[in-house]
Amino acid sequence: MSRRRVVITGMGLVTSLGEDLEVFWQNIIEGKSGIERIQRFDPEPYASQIGGECISFDPTKYIERKEVKRLDRFAQFAVAAALMAGENAGLSQPLESDDQPRTGVIIGSGIGGLTELEEQHIRLRDKGPSKVSAFTIPKLMLNAASGNISLRFGARGINTGVATACASATNAMGDALRAIQSGSVDMMFTGGAEAALTPLGVASFCAMKALSRRNDDPHHASRPFDKQRDGFVMAEGSGILVFEELEHAKRRNATILAEVIGFGASADSYHLTAPHPEGAGAATAIRYALDDAGISPEQIDYINAHGTSTPLGDIGETKAVKAVFGEHAYKLAISSTKSQLGHLLGASGGVELITTILGMQKGILPPTMNLEVPDKQCDLDYVPNKPREGKIDYAMANSFGFGGHNACLVIKRYE
């Protein structure tokens, strides 16, 4: 029995470079940076004082004021992006009654409600246990994002949260793909959300020495594949997509943005936080995704790389691409959205897949900004510093996370 085809019919995002798809894309191709000095708290004591903050985000544009107080910031991002994705897909809110039991939600987040956790810990410490909010658990639990999206749309199909660190959104989208292919549901809201730009979140990554310290030059701090990279830049936001079974999408005359044709996942089984030095686990996930898609490596035109701007990670990903693609690796266009947005951790895969689809639609390869000093160990075509025209028929998006998690999606142009 042939498996059901899955297409993408809606997209929505919240990022430091905008919440509107066209505004976001224009900022990407203009090479703008969403990375600034952190404003939500005083970053002066921190080794890294910069981030991709969603400064202009106003949750009351999307959520009733009384409900805003019941959602942690990461869930606010998720609900806002899902509402935009639903509107982009032409879906009603709530969904049509026939669609409700056949629609699910799977959202990834690496950390979940960290803001709420920190605030309630302070309240417990300073005022005692009787002053801890009754909403603490419903706000901080990682599945709050998927649960609240389900409530908004009346989606009564499969509903889960996925936590695989920085691979969370891509793993969530892989699970969504499988749910539709299996026939369990016809539509899925999927992607990721993260809001870890908090005092504890930043301090923790600083303690790991994982973050860039270019505090005096935030726009140039995230520099994937550049020899002078010194760590990633934390960011926040959400990217949510509507995955839909092809015939279902056709019946409601939906606009089809792309087709999802392959997914692969693997584990490094090497180190909890360091990537495999040869990119072995990443290469395995890439191979699985290509095999699942039923295409050859030579058919891929573009890869939206994980590309975090860490010394080891960028080398490992480059080696993984070379191991799988061979000589074709040097003909591929590869770029890292994180050079402009920073690293959205568990939300990154959703935003990066949206970026890939926009590039596919518009025939433009998004750039890797700040690639100024070549690294001889990163010697592929990373579309340095400015976008360029290029047709994308088949594309891959990579996400790799702490814990040794690797996840890759393959999409193709729908015609």
C-alpha cells in the first residue's frame, strides 16, 4: 500500500526579525540581524550579553489578555505562530467539526516554560509555598504549547510535546509526518517554540562556555562556518506549520506550499553535549532522510544547515554532508539561518523549514551572514553574506541537539 502524501499548507512564525512572513523574508534577504543586547533583564554580569530577542512581540495581538497570564512566554509564541499558520492555511478557528477529530498537534521545545519556573522559584523562596501560583505546572510543562494550540482549534487528534534539545522542532515535524502518512490524522499543527532567554537560561549556557562573547558587535556575533566563530547566540521564538494529507488539501482548495517527502533521525551515542567529531550520527540521519524520500543525494539542491556557529558543530556538520553527498557536496548550496536570528534551540527547526520553503517559492537562496574568514575545515558553498538566485526543487533541513539527537527533513517543490 502506498503511503499517503503530505504537503504543507500553512506557516506562521515569531522571530527577532518579525512575525509576518513577508517582513521576515525581506529581512532575511536584506541580510539584517535580529541579534541585539538583551533587554528583558540586565545582562551586564553575564559573559554573553546578546540574544535574538522578540522585542516587539505583543501576545495580546493574538491571545485574550486574561489568557495571556495563563501561558508562559514559550507557549504564547507557539499559540501566536499557530494562529498565523492556521490563517495562512485558510483554516477556521475552531476547525470545521469534521476536521477536529482528524487534526493533531505535535510541538517541540527543548526547555519549555523556563520563565515561569524562575518566577515561581523566586516567589517560593521569598514568600513561601502558599504564594506559588496555581498555574505554575500548566504554564511550565513542555506540552503546554501543544495543549493550548489544540484548545484554540478544537484539534482532537494526537497531541504531544517533543523534547530533543535543539532537534525538538524537527523531531516533532517528523512525528507529524508519520501520523498523517499512517492515516491517524489528516492535518497536523507542528513545529517548535522556545523562550529560554532568561537569567537562568543564559547563565547556564554561559557556564558551559557555549555562547558567543562578541558583546560589542552583536550583529556579527553569530558566524556559522567562519574561522573566527566563538559560540552560538541564544534566541527565542516559534515556527509552526500546517502539515496536511494531499487529497484533503485538494478537497478544500488549499494553497500547497511544498511537499514533505522524507524524514530521518539518529543518535550520536558519543557525548551528551559535544557532537561526534566526524559527524557520524548526523550523516546517518541525513542518509535515513534521503532513503525515506526515495531520492538520490544528487537531487538535493539546498540544505538549511544546523550551523550554530560553534567550533566543533560546524566542522562536524560539514564532514557529515561530505560523507553523504561526496562530490555533490561541493555543488550544493548550504546556509545557516542562525547567522541572522541566533539559535532558537528547540524552535529552530520550525523557523528554518519555513525559511527553506520561502526560498523554494521565491527562487532565492538565503545567505549565511558574517562568513568573512574562511575555515579550511568548512570549505563548502555556504552562500556567504548575500542571497543569490537559485532554483530549489529538493531541499533538506538539518537539526542536531544535545543528547546526540539528529533529525533531518526533506521537502520538494509541489507542482
